[in-house]
Amino acid sequence: MTDIHEKQQVRVRFAPSPTGYLHIGGARTALLNWLFAKKHNGVFILRIEDTDAERSTSDSIEGILDGLKWLGLDWDEGPYFQTHNIGAHKQAAQKLLKTGHAYKCFCTKETLEAKKEAAMAAKTAWQYDKTCRYLTPEQVMEKETAGQPFVVRFKVPEGDGSVVFEDAVYGAIEKRFSDIEDFVILRSDGSPLYLLSNCIDDINDRITHIIRGQDGLANTPRQLLIYNALAAPVPVFAHMPLTLDLKKRKISKRTHGEVVAVQFYREKGFLPWALVNFLVLLGWHTSDDREIFSKEELIEAFSLEGVSRSNSIFNYTPGDAKFFTDPKALNINAHYIRTMPVEELIIWVAEALKTTGLYDESLKTDKRAWFISTIDLIRQRFHTINDFATLGAAYFSDNFVMNEGAVKKNLLKHPGLKDWLPKLGEKLESIQSWTIEETEKNVRQFIEENELGSGVIINAIRTVVTGQAVGPGLFDCLVAIGRERVVARLKRNLTCWN
């Protein structure tokens, strides 16, 4: 087999089947290919493998494209569609027939099933027994003339030899010829199988490195046989470890549903690069186990040498309050919310507020300065962009939900607050300057004058005014929310008192 020359420009591809949304396993594969191309100034190709006509849909294709765009994984060529290349796949099969690397198999489905059942009954392994491999040209002609349907099988070399290759992740791999059956490359209706189509597309797209999931490793020996039979340059193969759930099941759309969809994380308030940062850590690491990267830093740090051979675990718990997701994913997203330039953050927050009806056009004009300072104040404890519209709703509207636990702990345990909070509201209503210093001074005076517990009052104010038990400094919150709203909330007769 001929290896691709080391100095040839790197060309990699992401080749999803459009049978559903872009899930995190597919997104991770796309990401690793994208990073490898960027690292080596190569070409990242998007190819849609849409030959499954019954399952491939235009909505799925759009979902894949939108998911990649949202993540920022821009492609250099494509999207190409596998169905547009079926003619080339069939031509390759005909070439393999002419060169003696394939043959026509006339065995019926019923015959093959009977042989498989007999092998199972005898408790022996079964693979195609090459019945048609040694038909004479005259016998083949006779069966074709009689109109017998046939498939085309690849003729695997016989003898004690092996397919041997060096996987960039798993090292040396060997598969004996005797363990590979003569596999089908064309169906009886003349349509090519995925194994052939995928291989021919990679050859025609001049792919230099095939970076894909470990579950593709079983196909590699057969694909290498096709490369060799066509005298085509052989790409470098790199198989990524699988991503499993806590029950050690492979993460998949069928098993896990929307929780593994990229769109799910987008809707739940994840930042694109935060999700990218999380995905790359599923089975890859640096020597110093660093976890946070800018785009430039990740491209610089990435290498196939950092890919683990061990499967990674996607740690989510169905029914968890944080919508099932991996705690590390949430923590990384929270890091970016806390640290990204606030001028960039408010763009994402504005979109979240719009979807919940909390956005006011004045936030981008005369109230922009207040919007920036408020978002900067409250972002420290939030994990998702959606938290600004839920946990932070009290800063943008009087219609917000009060945390049930906070109400029980900070209000209902102290019935006297029903009378004290309105009185505090009256006091704050009359102060001259609505500043952090003045509000704090007056609140503490009120506590001292009425011989109240400081912690009880402070916690009660926070719960009544923000709906939450925790948050930024209380007096910073009061100033941000504004005198009118704070006073009104302290004075109102809450339903929890009744």
C-alpha cells in the first residue's frame, strides 16, 4: 500500500449521515477534524453521506449545517453530497471486477440465511463460504443470461497474510485475511454499499487523514483492501475513543434523545465556544491537563498524541435539576459567562431576554450603561445564558418567580417580617441618595433601631426583592434594581403570607 507523502497538504473531512440532529458525538468528531486542519493549515471538508434515502431528510441536513455554524466549525469545501457521486462508486466496483479484485455472487438471501442458521446450530462461526468466487466465466454468463440477480463481492486475498496498519491513536493493528469475509460492495439492484462509497469519496476528495470514532475501526481493514486494489494512496487513520454514558452505553440519538443534541445546549443557554471547549475534553487532554482554551490556544495545543485510547464518560443524570447535563460542561460554560468581555456577553443575554419577553429596546440605547453594569454584577453565579432570564428576571421585570426554598427559609420561618419589611420600604423610600452607601446605612439603622437580627433582615430583603436566596452583594443588587421597584417589593403583601 502507498502512504500519502508527509508534505502533502492535510485534507480531512466530517461525513455525517443526515438522519437526525447534530449530536455531541458527531460534533466532537467534526471538531477534532477541524482542529487538525487548522493546526496544519489544511482543508476541512464537509460531506453529507445521504445515500440512505428513507432516513435522510432536508431538515436533518439543515440541522447539521446550523449546528456546525453555531459552534464556529467553518468548513473549507462542501457541503458535498454522497448521492451525487454514486456514478463514481459504481465505476469503482466495475473496475474491481475487471481487475479480478471482485466477483459476482448469485447466492440467494434464502440460501445464505440457511447456511447461517446451520452454523448457529453447530455453534460455529460463519462467514460467506465463497461459493461463487470460483465460478468459471461460462458459469457466470449462464447465470446472467438466465436473469439471476447478483451482488458484487470484494475478493479478499487468501492465505496466511494480514492487513496491517498503524493507527495514529491505537497503534499497530492487524487483521488476518482469513478473518475477513468476501464483503459485498454492490447490492443486487446495483446500488453501492456505504463501505465502498465512503472509501471512493475519500479517495476522490484526496483525504490525507481519516479522523473518526473508534466504532469505525472495524471497517478499516476492508477499506484498506479497497485502497490497495485500486492502487490509491492510503490516508492516515486515527480512531477516537467513544463517548459513553454512566452505564457505559455509547452516546447516541436513539438511546439518549435530545440531551445529546447540540441544539439542546444552544436552547438551554450554552455559549458555542464553551460547548466546544467541553467537547474537546471528551477523550483528549494536554500534558498539563489544562481545561480552558481560547480558539487560538486550542488550535496551537491540539495534536493526535493527546487523544486517549480510553473511552470518555458523558456524566449526565436524567431528571437532574440542571437539565441532565455533565457538571463539567456547566462549569466551563459558567467560566466563560464570568470571564468573557461583558460587551460580548450582553449580546447573548439580550437574545435570552427576548425569548422570554423581558427585553426592552431601551436596553440598547439610553439604558445600555445600566444593562452592562447589571449584567456584569449578576453574572458571577450563573451557569447558562438562560439563567439571566430566570434567576435574574427580577432585574428586568416585576413578574418573576420566587425560589420556593428561599421563601420557606428566609420568610416563612419569621412571620414578623410581614410587618417589618413594609416599614423598611417606607424608610428607604425617603432617603435622599439611592447609592450603595446610603441604602446600606439606612438598612442597618433600621435593624439597630428595631433590635432585629441582621441576618434575618438581610436574607429576607434579598428574597423579596430578587426572588433568590443568594446573589451578589445585597446593596449592589438594590441599587441596580432601583428605588421604585425595591420599595414596592418590600411593601407588597406577598401571597406566601396569606
